[in-house]
Amino acid sequence: MNDNFPILILLFLVAAVVVLAFLALTVFFGPKRPNPDKGLPFECGTVGVGDARAPFPIKYYLAGIIFAVFDVELAFLYPWAVAFRDLRLVGFVSMMIFLAILAVGLYYAVRRGVFEWK
Amino acid sequence: MLATLLTIAYLVGVIAFVFSFALFAVWFERKVSAWMQDRLGPMETGGFQGWLQTIADAVKLLLKEDIIPAIADRPFFRLAPYMVFIGTLGAFVVIPFGAQFVGADLNVGLYYVIAISSLVVIGILMAGWASNNKWSLYGAMRSAAQIVSYEVPIGLSLLVPAIIAGTLSMQSLAVAQQGGFWNWNFLRVPPFGLMAFIVYFWASVAEVNRIPFDIPEGESELVAGYATEYSGMRYAMFFLSEYANMFVVSAIAVTLFLGGWNAPLSFLDFVPGPIWFLLKCMALVFIQMWLRWTLPRLRVDQLMGVCWKVFLPVSFVNLLVVSFWMLWVR
């Protein structure tokens, strides 16, 4: 892991430099004719009403919360998958209990209509 | 010192590959769609089959004015393309193109891929919110809800090969499938390996926001979704990442389920590994394009329903049966 770490950092830097280079090129080559109308947000050609800092459906928030629960579960499952053969029965049973609890939670969320988008 | 130079050369090669693949894939998609609709597609630019068309488009985008809306959140608006591009490119470093062709064979490779591709969601949310435009906001919210939802079945089905091989290193996962196509993970523990592959592939089409899962940027309802306010090269970065992401999800599917760079039969071993790998990836990329030009768009309730009520329980059952099988039957 340790000798691979610099490669990852290098990759992030290289990727950032590539994007930066392209954006610099477009600033250099592209025309610069600012105009107050160009700075307006696109709203199908009409003059915009208010801005986009407006409320949106809570469903997205619920989906995000449930995702967080299951993503943490995934974070537990990956090390388990590698150590699985050494853990044998104990590992299998304890993870299945964990999954069963989550499955009950999922069933509850489905029955409460969290995923019914209207 | 030599190792460092080799690494840098490899990274440069990977980036060159990403750009040429994205340009090729855009051209290829136009050709595929034209072929499916009985049209010709690009024919003029560059002579043979209009192969220069996407390069000409890229140059055109380079010559466009860089517009940032006056009421946009400027720092985040500028940062978003970087996040999306780094998230896409980051995955390439652990993908094994062949027995010797892997940037960094991390022992947590699979975990790293899942983690790094989450950066794309953050970039998309950032772009949508910072644009301060209603289309962008709705596109970003839909996109984030969709990507994070499908992340869960993806993670669960990728666990199946990890359990079978007992490792998370991408290279070891590919090596574990050597010796003929019956050792490939999608044929292991039948039919659960195949089910995991299908769940992964469908969910990954959703992950890259393509039809039939393209409500985040459905042009007939949301203009261009989170990318509405982006123009010129900034937009090109999102576009490029989207096509590069198609390759990333296909490469993960190939490495984990379809034998990676291994030949399907051992007498075909004389063909180098990278060629097999690219052939398999291109086949999956073609299937993604085929889906796009065949299926209509799903509604948002169907989308979330399929993910949480079908894919997730199926992945749970898969995981249960495969781990049971690995403990007692095998």
C-alpha cells in the first residue's frame, strides 16, 4: 500500500493538471465578449424568476439517508469478504444477523412508502 | 528512479488512452445510432466514415467562450469539472489491462474503485448547486439520488467475486479466473454469479446516467441536467468523463465477472491479454449503446422502485447463497 500511495497522489495531480491545461487553452483561444445577458441563468429564453435556492422534495433527502445506512454496511462487508474463509461459521452467522436487521429496516422503509415517488 | 519513470510513463499512457477512447466512443456511438436508425452518421470530416468528426468537435469546443453565469457560485462552479474528471481517471490506475499492465495493484483495489468513483457524484452535485439554475439543481438532485441508490446493489454484487476469490486486489481477482471461460466468475456458483453480473451491469448503466436511466439529464425535460450552465471546454470535461466512465464500469465488469484479460480458451493464450481485455470492454460498451438506442426512458418512481425493491433484495440473496456455497458446498 505504501509504495502505491505516491502513484495515486501523482495521478490526482496529473488529472488536475490536464483539466487545468484544457481550461487554460480555452481561455486563451476562446473569444471574450462579456454581455449582461450572457450571465443570466438559462431558463428557456425567458427572464428567470428568482434563483435556484428553492426547496425541493424531501424524497431526495430520505433516499440519501437510506443510502448512508447501506453504504456503511458495505464498508463492513468488504473486509468481511476477504477474511471470510478464516472466520468460517462465526463470520457467516454474525454477518447474516447484521444483514437480517438491515433487511427488516429496508422492509419497513418500503412499507412506509419511502420509495413511492409521486 | 527507473520505477518512477515507468510509472509516470504508464500514467501518461493511461491519460492518452482515456482521451482517445472518449473521442472514439463518441464517434462510435454516432455510428451505432445511425446504423440502428438506418442513417449514415458522420461521413464527411476526415474521409473514411467521418472519423475526424469528434476531434473537430473538440477543437470547436476549445474555441468557445468560457461563460460563467453571474449568479453562479464561482469557486464550486470551477471546481466541479475537476472532481468529475479526477473521479473518473482515478479508477483507471487500478484496472488491470494485462498481466503486467496495471498502474498500482492495491490490495484494496476494488474498495478504492468504489470509493473514488463516488467523487463523480460530489462533482455532479457541486455543478448542479453552483450553477444556481433550476434545471441544473433538479438534474443534480435526480442524478445524485439515482447514483447513490444504485451504488448499493453495485457494491453488493461486486462482493460476490470478492468472496469467491478471497481478495480485493483487482489483479488477483483477474488471475483467479485463469484457465478457460468456465472459471470466469459469471459462471461460478450458477446461476448466482450470472445474477450478480446482470445486477451489476444494469446498475452500472444507471451509474453512468445513460438511457434507460437518464432522467438526470433527459434533454426533453431538463435541458442538459446538471451541465445546463456549462459551456465550451468545461462542458467537454463532463462529456468526456461520461464516456470514460462507460469504459470504467465495463472494465470493472470484465475484470470481476468476465475473466479480465484472460483468454476464453487456453489455446487462445497467444493473443496478448490487453487485446482480450479491450475486446471484452468494447463488447460491453457496445451493449450500453445498444440499450440507449433501443429502450425508452424510465420514470423516477420506476427507477427508485427497481433499485430498492428488486435489485437490493436480489443482491442480498446472491450474497447469502454465494457465501453459504463457499463455506459448505465447495
